[in-house]
Amino acid sequence: MVPLYIAAIGLAMAASAVWRYRQRDMLGMAASALMAVLAVAALLLPAKP
């Protein structure tokens, strides 16, 4: 259940990065893109038993 939340947050951050890029807000775009990448990295890390 938790990976679904992480995937949703990552998708929202990726959409936010695109929106901020189109608004020419490079600092906000970089922050949103970083959060999206971290969400993907969290999904790819192996879960501890």
C-alpha cells in the first residue's frame, strides 16, 4: 500500500516539475524534479523484511 502512495507523490512531483518548467520557474522545477527522482529511487530500493 505504501509504494502506491510513493508512486502517486512521484507522479505529482513530476507533473509539478513540468508545470514549473513551463512557467519558467527553474528553481521550483529543479526542486520538484529532485523530489520526483527521490520518490522513484525509494520505489526501486529493496524493502527490508
